[in-house]
Amino acid sequence: MKGMTGRVATAELAGMGALVTGATSGIGREAARALAGLGAEVVLSGRDEVRGKQAVEDIRALGGRAHFVAADLRDEASARSLAHSATGLLGQVDVLVNNAGIYPFGPTTETSEPDFEAVYGVNVKAPYFLVAELAPAMAGRGRGSIVNVTTMVAEYGHAGYALYGSSKAAVVLLTKSWAAEFGPRGVRVNAVSPGPTRTEGTASMGDDLDALARTLPAGRPGTPEEIVEAITFLASPRSSFIHGATLHVDGGRWAV
């Protein structure tokens, strides 16, 4: 039997429910497809209902089980509402992938307060309250996996990335804090830190993305599939002894 990515499916996540935010394109869409290929029933969330429903249909066409929930994640209410909807569809959420994010770049002096609130709402508030809503039930069952998607610019300074990088730096610290809080009750919390990755969301960067990638040991941008290999690993029992870690899938940027 072939999985969603064409490999032999192991069904290691059979019987589990997974929620992936920001799943209508790029890394999130590929993560949802890969988790379904491992046997999970998946809820995809995002703002674009047309793309979301198409992503669900693509998964179902490959034999997977998937649902779409439109969600404009920006605050506690929207996060808790999504958590309730996903739980209602799946019965329980065993895997949470906090992938949704927005990343405007630019000088600090040109950042407006509405921009600041929007970035921290989606990138920090939404994952914070999704975890607050879903992790206690995981802990009550004695198992669960949370994977937060961060970025390489969360851990070093780069002009123009103060707002985005700082929001994701908060997620790196939250990953460690949640590992300490929920790990003793069976919930593993980890993060994946991508480097330059060619997706719909980074298409506007054009040649700048390739120029940035050429500074890496890998010498090229990554693909969503390569990032998702790390996400599915951390979501699965294969990473059972990994807690509070950030896995750098960045073409070597963290090393050099």
C-alpha cells in the first residue's frame, strides 16, 4: 500500500487524529498529506476555503481521511474555536502541528502596531491557546505530540526580520516550556526550524531566496517535502525520547 508521498505506508499513526494549521498550501499542506499517509485522520485549517477543500479532496483521492475547517487564527477565541471543531470531527486530537504563520519583513521603524498585533496574534497567540486547549486532554490520555514550526531567523539577528524572528523566537521558548509542563504526562513538544524553502508563500522572494540559500552548506532552497520529513518524524513514535528539541532543517545554516 502506498502512502500519500508514494512510499509504502506504515500506518504508524492509525487511529490518531491530527490537526495541522496553515494547511492550505506549502509546508502545512504537505504535512497534512504525509500524516494522512501514515494513517492519521487529519483536520486541515486555513483561511482559504477553496484551497483547503481542494487539499482535502487530494488527500481523500489517495485514500486518506481529511476534513477542512476555515480558521482565521489571530487570538484566543479563534484558536479555541478551531480546537473544539477539530476535536468534534476527530473525536480527539493526538497530533498538533502549529504551522500557520505570517512573515512580513521590513525595518522596525516602519512597523505599525496593527502589523505587530497581527504577527504576534497568528504566530504566538494562536499556537499558545491551541496548546492550552488541546494539551490537557492529550496529557489525560498519557500521549500526544505537538510540533511547532519556527524559522532559522528565530535564533540569530537579521536586519528586517525583527518582528517575524522575535515572534518565532517566542515559539522556540514555548516549545521548551511546554515540554517541561506536559512532557511528564506523556505529551512530547518539539519544533522544526526550516531554512529557505521554496513554497507558494516565499514565491514573492524570487531570486532573493536563491541568493540566501547559496550561503548555506546545502547551497539551495529546501522543499516542503524535506521539511515535512522532520515534522512527521517528531509527530511519530519514532521520536519517543525527544522532548523540547528544535530540529534544524535549514541546509546547514544553524551549523555555520
